[in-house]
Amino acid sequence: MRDRAHDDAMAEMLREDPAYAVQLLNSILEEGDQSELLITLRQMTKAFGGVPTVAETAHLSATQLYRTLSPDGNPVLSSLSAILKAMGLRLAVQPMRGPSAHA
């Protein structure tokens, strides 16, 4: 049996189960872990046809997308929104749950 890279396996899983991708992204956003968000967005970029395809759909250059999703990347809201839109997703705001919602 051939080993596959973790990113390749995740890309396949995200491509085959979009509901899981949404759940995963929401969980990461809730936790506020930017490095984990960038890793998942890189995996999703692979799942959605790779950097050239996502960059074109998002109206970004491939270089800009690589920089945005790099481990040192710090995506601005407009880039993040464009990347998610290229994947058929969007950002949304929801009320916080539980007693810490007002803290």
C-alpha cells in the first residue's frame, strides 16, 4: 500500500465532503488559530484544483495566493473572502454561545 502525504489525503477528504470542510473551517475560526486556518485553506486550495485555478477564480495572482496562504501569511479580509468564494464558501457572523458570550 502506497503512503500518501497528509495534505493530499486531507485535500481528497475536503473535496469529497464539503460539509466536513465547512465544519472544519468553522471550528478553526471559532478557536482563532490562524496557522491552522492557513494549513486548511492550503489543503482546500489543493482540493479545488490547485493554486492556479483558485487564484484565477478568486481574481488573485498565484504569487499573491501563495503568499497569503504561506505559514507566515496574514490574509486580509478581502483576500480571505475571495479565496473562500472561489471555493463556494463565505464568511458569516454568528452569536457566541454559552456564558462566556458576554465576557
